[in-house]
Amino acid sequence: MDNLFGELRLRHLRLAPRGTLRRTRATTLRAAGEYTSRLGWTVVAGAARAHHRSPGVCDCAAAHCAAPGLHAVPGPKAAPGTPADELRALLAADAPVLLPAGLHFDVLDVPEQPGLQALVRLERMGTQVGPVIASPAGRLLFFVAPGTAPRLPELLYRTGWDDASLDLVCHGAGAYVAAPPTVLGGLGPMRWLRRPTRESAACPPEARLLLGTLAYACHRGRARACEPAWLAS
């Protein structure tokens, strides 16, 4: 089973050679246009990339920030349907493309390997999974219905995981997600593991449908990480 998960990781996360990490402004504009026009999402211009920061570090207090170093001074928003010329002006100087959480979706944020294991289980069970982003910081971001973040403690209680130590957080109102193909300085680009469709963008799944499986995978991953080396092997 572990070999299966390893193969899944290689197949989906190593999507292109390292040389393709140089994203053009045209690619960024096309992505932003898709988010606002086809998917009906709001887009925000992020702060200029801070190359002096340590990879993955952010000044905000959020656990596992999904846009580290890119939202210190969020720019103006582009509402769904914003014309292309306005998007060009919004994303001047190669500004990062951010998606505000809490508006059209919230985001469950888990470590990469438990997230992949949960994704395999969810798909085998026939659970409808929404968009999923693979972050170069080693995290997977599962898009779920807006309003999840303030209800996370209650949802974990209902699924029996309220007293467990889990590396699982939820980004809601006030948080930002770096949208593909935005690059996290020193790490690489954000990538879609499960690309959004019009349906999944308009109606992301309820968190309760995913949370039990995600929590179990995170708990199991943490327990295995704490095992003695001779036992884990």
C-alpha cells in the first residue's frame, strides 16, 4: 500500500521538469481569467514576492499559511467576470494571483502524504472531491464549502476526532490561497492536483464528507512518524 501511495505522489506532483518553473505573465493572466470568467471566483493581486524570506515563512499568524509572504498588502480584487484589460492592470508587475478563502470556498490544509492517502480512499469510496492544490511547501489543499473554518471544532467533534492531535487546519474568511501557477519563493509553483470544474467551483463539497477520512490519515501519519525507526521499518 505504501508503494501505491509513493507512485501516486510521483505521478501527480512531479508534473513537469524543473525548467518549466519559469512561469510567464501570459500564463498567469490566462489562469486569472479562467478563475474569474469560467469558474466565477474572485481574484486578488498579492504583494510582490519577497525573495529574502525563508521559504514558506509568512508574517501572518495562520498555521500553515497557504500564501506565505504574498499577502502582506493584498491588492485590489477582481470580481467574477472582470474584463481582461482590468485583469492585466490588476496583475501588473507579475503580481501573485491569490484566491480569498471564505467567499466561494474554505480550504482544508493537510500534509502531503496523508492527503494523498485520504484522496485515494475518498475516490475508492466514490466520494465527490472538489478542487485540490498541491503546494510546494509539502501540503495538500482541499477546497470545501465556505463557512467550514469556524465550524471545524464542531465538525471534528461530530466525527470523533476532536481530542486527537492532528496536523489539519482550515483556511476561511480573511485567509488567502496562492493560486496556480503562482510560485512560492524558493519552493516552486502551486499546482492543481484536482483541477476545478464549473460545478466543483460553484458547489464545493461539504467538509463533513471528507473530514473523517482526512483526519484518520493525518492521525495515522503522525502516529507512524512517532514510531521508533525499527518499528516503522
